[in-house]
Amino acid sequence: MTRNKIFAKLRRKNKGQYGILAFCIFLSVLLLTAFALMYFGPTVQEFLPEGGDTRKLAILLLGATAVGCAIFTLYASILFFRYKSREYGIFLALGEQKKTLGTMLFKELALLTGAAAALGLLGAIPLSWLIWKLFESFLVSTEEMEYHFGIGGLLVGLVFAIILAILLGAAGRKFVKKTNVMDILRTQHQPEMVKKIPAWTFGAGMGMILGGLLLAMGLPRIFVHVFHVGPPSVLNLFYFLAVAGIYLVLLSIVGQNRKGKNRKKYYKNLVSVSLMRFSAKSTTRNMCVVVLLLFAGIFAVYYGLLYSDSAGYIDNGTTRDFVLHYPAQEKQVTKEEIRKLAGEYSVEIQDYTEGEGANLVITYKMTDYTEDNEYVTVTREKGKTALFFSGKTYQQLTGEDPGVAPGTYKTITEAGHQDNIWDFTDGLSEVSNPDIGTETGLTFGGTLEYNSLSDMSEPFAYVLNDKDYETLTEGIGQEWMEHLVFFDAADPEASYPFTRALYEEYVSRATDLSAHMGNYDRWEELQAKANGEEYMYGDKVEMNPEDTQLLVNWRYGPQFQILNSQEWMQFVGVYVMLCLYIFIITLSTVAIMTYVRGVSVAADNREVFVSLERLGADSEYRKKVLKAQLRKIFIYPTVLGCGVGLLFSIGMNYMNDGRLTAAELRSLMIVLGISLLIFLFLWAVYQAARRKGEKILGIFREKQR
């Protein structure tokens, strides 16, 4: 029998091991390529702002996906090489040359990787389309959300497949170049003992985890709010303290073996604990990686939930279904035209109301960030304009009496507004007419919550007493006035076609009077021109009725809730989908790593289990020892990884604004539910590893007999 026939027979006998590695390669290439096809497709690229932080985040997620796929594929190859070690050791013992064996191995790996990667590349095209369609089914399907194929994704997948082949080849070369026959034959039996682990290790590790997270997230808030300086990046090093704590906790779990008070329990578990200590170093490293991967997956889910909840205020009672505001000089769509258009789409208009507000020059307090990395509170004298309403107009628009006393103002905020370091609701001190300079000092009279008015201007929109408003706006030019239109629909969910038609009509009538960027301020532009400077927000916005992306950065963009929510969900949905991809990748990696490690427990310790059988241990005892090993590998990293992920999510939100909102608590509960699902999923993986381990040990016993 020739050598090739022997190898072919071995391949048929161990086809399961080839299948596992091929499946991992296929899955890695499939997931990464599908991810890349969606990300580099024209649809996603049009949604992501060029050069923005969101695009950087997407690239980071893509990189994390590639690393995760590479990790669990390389880890799966460990099991493959373990099974190869015995047959290669025998060939070497029979006089076969390492060079010949290496050539055979590289041919096998090349064929395996090439076939699996090709299937992954081909399968990624329909998979990315199906995932996109599933995602699109939760939203209103629009032309902007149509899936478009991007060749760049296939190129990324191909490059990743080549890199994966190189990494597997390097791992195979390292395997073949072992120094001697005995090293290969005893690959599975190299002990990695640790020194005696002190009793305080577990407590110290838990303290380092909590301390590291608390310091890394809490100190930046202290630097900003107490010392008024930007937090130094060196504070991020405290996260490594938490990582070191994770290692100590796991090392304590794996390597500690104390008699304690319950000696009966100590001797009962002596075999199980001792077996774990023989591979303590590699087991601890493996469990650490699992913890960090689970943490990354939990955080990715939570980050996606934060994006999806970021527009949760839409359902608030202070948000109108349709809000238009535009320069008073502009001839826009009228009440009669809106009602006529609504009739064409069978939409019933309710609570229609109109009003006007004035842009007045303000002197106000704000926080600025200096070049010296300091946060300083400054007063901008006549620095910009803000939109003001009279008490009568506010009541007309909202149906609520603002109750503004003479000489005071009230600040309009969104519902549940939380004060921050940048803008102050009580920061307004003086207001003046931009045309004739009539100036009035005002005092803070409180806040009013109304979402549809809160973001009309920066830093806030304000309400004045009727008499004060009349005094300040006397003689003001129409170029400083804005017209507002509010109304609702009897059935908002069914009003999307009407909303799109109204949006297109509104945009088509927009002129240069309103074609301004979101940060545009007429007063600032006039001051810049007077000083011979270029105004940075002076560029005009291109008015295209078909482009709903105008809503993102148009000063006079309408607030049509069904349209805004749909466009926003399409916008954030891209990030939610990318975050879910990270979760899938990390969970797949954890499943592969824990399964391989679980099977290795049985494969590496077969002789020990045979010795136990010869010493009189029955099958139930041996199963109990195996289960005790696997439980540590599966349960402890899962608890620690999900727990750290939850702690980090809680801390991140609390440290952000010093509170946990209802939406954030809801997201945390969802993450808790997902953590339970992770437990169930890894429990299924544990059962699979247990059955495989028992099968390995059972086959070995049958051969011995």
C-alpha cells in the first residue's frame, strides 16, 4: 500500500476532524464576507457620513469580526492537529521524513482551505441578501434601503481567506517542526502546572475587576466635573487592571486545591481538581479569552440597543406628528394645500395650528473646551441668535399655558432632559433685537418640556412673557422671523405615503432663504462678514426632494415623525446590524473554543481515565470526573464574561450622565435576557462536548478490552 493510499484511508477514518476544520473555515469566510458585502455595498456607504466617527466604528467592527473569525478557526485547528499528532508520530517512528509529511499536510490544508473558503465566498452573496431583507422587513421598504451588491466585499473576503490559509499553514509548519518523535506523540500530555495559588487570589481578582472598571469609567467623570479638564488617555490603562483581575479569578478557580474544613469534599473531588491543575496555565488562558469574547459580544448587543433606543422620545406625548418651521419670508405649502394633499391619501388631519417665533440675539453662559485640555465656563456676549416665542404663541402651539412672569424667560427642553456640562438651561442673561439693538436683562423662570420645540435652535428655544416679547421684537425685520406649523394624523402609521408626498412638496418649495446647514446662524454669519472672516457654516444645502438624508443636516428640516423615525431607524439599523454581527462572531468563537477545550479534556486524559477504571472506578464516577472538568470550562467563564459585560454597560450609562433612564434600564433587562440565552446556548455546547468526550473515553475502553 502506497503512502498516498494510507493517507487517504486515514482521511476517511478521521473525516469528522476534517469536517470540523472545514466547517470553521467555511463559517469564518462566510460571516466575514457577508459582513463586508453589506458594509461596502452602496446602500450602507451612502448612509455612513464620509470620514465620520460612525464610519470609523464600522471599520472597527469589521476588524473585530475578522479577528474573531480568525481566532476560532485557528483554535479549531488545534483539535485537528491533536488528532494528526499520533499518526504523524507513527510515520516519523517508521522513518518517514518530516519534509515529506509537511508537504502532505500542506496539500491537505490547501485543498481543505481552498474548498471551504470558496464555498464561503459563494454562500456569502445570498446570505448577505437574506440578512438584509430580514432587516428591511422590520422597516418601511424604500428605494434608499434597496440592497445593492458591492464587489469590494468579495475582495475583502478573498483577502481574508488568503490570510487564513497563511495562518493555518504557519500553524501546520509549527506542528511538523516539533523537535522529535516523542514531542509529537506526547503533544496531548504536556503538563502546564502552576505554583500553589494563595487563598486570597480569588478575592483580590474580584477586587481588581471591580476597581479597574470603576476607575477606568469613573475617573474621567471626576476629571471633567471636578477638575474641569479633559481626562488623560492613560486612564484607559485601568481596564488592564480588570483584565488582570479576570486572570486571577480564573486561575484561582482552576488551580486552587485547599482542604479547608470539609475534608470529605476535598478528597471526593481530588482527582477532578488535580486533573485541572495539570493544564492550569493553558486552561486559564483559554478561559480568559472566552471571558473577553463574551464581554465583547454583550457590549456589542448593548451598544446596538442604545442606538435603536436613541430616538425613543418619538412616542412621547409632547411630540407632534408633523412639524414644519421655515423662514417667514418663504412661500411654503399652505394649510389648504396640506389638507388637499391629505385628502388624496385618505389621511385625516387633526389639531392643526400655526404660529411665529423670532430669532433674537442672546448673551449666554456655556462651557468651552480649550486647547489646554480644560473645560472653562464662558459668557458669550451677543454671540448668536436663539428662537423665542411669546407665551401666547407657545400656548397656541402646545395647548399649555407657560406661565412666564414679566422679566423672566423659560427654557424649552425635551422630556426628561438632564443637565450637562455644556449648556445651561439657566444660562441666558440678556436678549436683544438684532436690527435695532433693544436689549433686555432677563432672569431664569424655569423650564418647559416639549420635544417638538426643544431643538428648534441652539442651545435652546425660549418662551417670554407676552409684553417682553412684544418689546424685544418691535421693529424687527421679517428675515429674523420663522413660521411654524403643527398638526397630527388620525392614523400616523398609515400616513407614510402622504408624509413622503408632503416632504417632497416642502423641499421643492424651499429657496435659498432656508437652504442652510444645521449649525447655521444668521447673526454669526453677519458678524463674520463684518470682520472679513469666512463663515464655516455658510455653505448651502442642495435641495433634492428625493433625498431624505436632508433630515440629518438641514436647519429647516421638517419633523415628520413617521418619516423621521423610519429614516432614523434605517440610519441606526446599519449599526445595530453590525453590532449583532459582532455578537454572532464572538458567540461562535466561544462555542468553538469551549467545545474544542471540552473535547481535549477527554482526549488528553484518556490514560488517566483508564487508570481510574483499573483502580475500580465505575463508569458513573468517571463521568462525574469528566463533567466536573467541563463545568469549570463552561460555567465560570460564561458567568464572568456576561457579568463583566453587564457591569460595564451599567457603568458606562451611569457615568455618562449620572443616571439610568427608563430606556437604558429596558436595554439592560434585554441584555440580561440575552445573557440567559447565552447560558442556554453554551449549555447545549457543553452537552455536545460531554457526549463527545464520553464517546472518546468509551472507544478507548473498548479498544483496551
